[in-house]
Amino acid sequence: MLDPGYVVGVLVIIFAITFALRAVPFAVLEPLRESRFVLTMAIWMPVGVLAVLAASTFRSTAGDDPGHLWKAGVAVAVTTIVHLTGGRRTLLSVGLGTATYVVLVNLL
Amino acid sequence: MMGVEKDVEEPPADRRQEVRTGIALSLAPGLGMFPLGIAFGLLVVQAGMPWWLAPALSTAGFAGSLELLLIGLMASGTPLATIALTTLLVNFRHVFYAFSFPLRVVRNPLAKFYSMYALIDEAYAVTAANPRGWTAWRLIALQVTLQAYWVVGGLVGVGLASLLPGPVEGLEFALCALFVTLTLDAARSSAQVPSLLLAGLSFAIAVVVAPDAALFLSLALFVAMLALRFAVAVHRGRFGDA
């Protein structure tokens, strides 16, 4: 059984560290809000961060098993094609892409 | 993705409409977060932990990938110092989100506190793909709804644990599909190509150099490369407005 003190310790630690990592940068950047550097980073960063998150979740979904790589690749292609040709309806693209992957992984 | 986009901060428009828009924007990430939350709840019970640990972790440290890691760490009684270090490393990427997350639209101190506390990857991603038109009500509605998907998903998973042998394999792909579509939405002009290439290069280097910390390292490399790119642009006296 879990020791209650241990559980409370874990909860306090993850709250404090996670909150600090999310909140402190706002305080640091606040005085720099008008700086050219911060404004430029705000424009340049999002697309790259999103691409990194896409690559990272691709890897954690399919990276462990070489047999799953091509299935995830096909699902990414389906997601992309549906998104670009279906009027950028995110729910539709994510739904069809995920359905493709679930079917490929479970039936093949 | 939707709605009328404006550059200026909105006057106190229709709050209900703003909340509705926030909830609508949460649906696509929810498609990934809800099933993943269920998987998280199942894992908590399968690891022999009490059911309430799922909502407790999702409230204290609202961060999906960390919570999934913590189940195994707690089950094996990992020392608190190790848990602190793991939390620091796994969640460190969030420090970069302050550059463009629209926290400035939130005035109420409590709402501001919540918005920073609930700044997860998915919330950042939605604002990154839809940079304009944010209001406090829209942003908080988005974040509260995202947390609800995650916490309720965890509770459903805990409840299902006794009924199901395991979660449906492959549903976790929804998060990857979500980030793919958001990247496509953010990359509509050719001005975004340099950032995309630098991000790809960062990720490739990170996977080779530090496969276990690839997410953090690739974000750190990416930010460093952008800083270099900025320095070069300034040096050349050419200032990219893209």
C-alpha cells in the first residue's frame, strides 16, 4: 500500500515544479514584451514547436515497434491529405487519421 | 480554424460566444486527450494504485506525459528527489511557451494563475495554430475543457479497469494526428519554411544525440537556432517580419 506521506510529497513536488516551469517565464519575459527579439521569437517559434511535438508523438506512438512505422506513416499521410483537401476540418482529419492507424494496427 | 479573427483585443463581446468558441477549439485535442486519459486511468489501476491517484495526479501536475511516467515511478517507490528531477526534465519544455501563449488577454489574477497552471502542450498548440482573436473567456474555456477531458478520461479508465482487458491499441495516435494538422495550419505561408526546417534538423539531432530526452533537447536546440537566426538577421540589417 502507498504511504500517504509519500503520495503527498509527490503531489506537492510535481505541482510546484510544473507550475514554476510554466509561470516563471511569463514574469521573466513581461518586461521584454516589446523587445524585437521576443516579438520575433513569438512569430518564428509556434510552427516549429508544433512540428517537434508532431515528430515526438509520432515517435512515441510508433517508434518502439518497427512494424508499426509504416502504419503510422500511412496514417500521417491520410491525416494530411484529408486536412488539406477536406477544408481543414481538424476533427475530421484527426478522426480519419486515427481510425486508419487503429485499423492497421489491430487488423494487420 | 474558425471564427472571426481580429488583431486587436476584443471589447467585452458576448461571453457565451467566447466560451463556445473556446470549447469548439478544444474538441480536436479532446479527441486525443480523452482516450489517452482513459489509458492513464487503466494504467493506474493495473499498477496496483488506488483509483483516486488518477484525478490527484491530473490535478496536482496537469501534464499527461509526466503522469504516465509517474505511475511506474511511484509503483516502484522512487525517491522524491528522483521524482523532482524527472518532473523538471520532462516538463522543462514548457518554459518556451511563454514566448507566444496569449496570457496577456487574461486580467483576473485567479484566472491568470489557472491559465499558467494549465498551460499544457495541447493548449499551447491550439493558440499557436490560431494566433489571433483570443479573449480571457475563450482561453480559460479552452483550458478548463481540456483538463476536463483528461480528468474525466482518467476516471472513466479507472472505472473500466475492472471490465476491460486493456485499452484499444492505437488510439494514442490521435495526439500525433492533432499535432500534424496544427502544424499544417501554422505553416500556411512560405515564410514559415525556415522555422520548419530548423525544427526538423533539431529533432533529427536530438533523436541521435539523446534518444531518451529527444523532446526537450530538440526544443532547446530549436530555440537556440532561432536565436542564432535572429542574430544573423540583425547583423545583416535585414529584419524578417515573417
